[in-house]
Amino acid sequence: MLKKFLAKPIIIFGSSREGRLTQEILNIYNITPLCYIDNHKDKIGVILNDVEIKSVDYIKTIDDYIILIPSLYYKDMYKQLMDMKISKSNIANIDIYYKPLMLFDIPYKIKFYFFMHKYFLKHK
């Protein structure tokens, strides 16, 4: 899977705290996301750590990519992508790693890093 990430542009769905932490982790693996996509119109065009936030509709303009959805609203975002007829093969399921964050009494950022690294290591 990590080879898959290196071969295709990465798009992060959501520019919230989890999205920014995902970018930090991708940077550790020398992966620079193509962009963020977000449903909030006021965020479109904003640059976060040299990566632009674009409208969700942007994904209709490119052919091959992987979308990461690091959000509590994963199911809603996933449904939105399915309604847009985005192929499941273009969506990386990190939801199963994200949900357990509520189980541990350690700082949030550490928990998120742990589960995202676990995801990338599992999918090398």
C-alpha cells in the first residue's frame, strides 16, 4: 500500500486537525499530498503547510489518486464520495485505525500518530 501511495497523488479529505496531522505523518514518509479537499467554502484556496485546500469537486478533474479520510465523519464523507461515483479503489480506509482513538487516555496527537503510523506500516 505504501508503494501505492508513492505511485499516486494523495488527497486528504478534510483540513481539520486530523487532516493536518495526516499531512505531518505523510511528510515523515516523504510523501507530499497533492491537496486537501473540503466541503467548507470558506476554506477553499487556503494554503496549509504548502498544500492548497480545494473543493471536493476538484477530484472530478483528475484521473488517478488516493483519498485519505482522517475524520470522525468518515462515514458521511465516504458516502459523499460514493454518491459522486468515486471508485472505492481511490479511497484508503483509515477509519478502522481512527475509531480506537477514544479508547486510550493519552494525548490526542500521540494517539493519532500511533494509529496513522500503524496504518502506513501495515500497508507497506
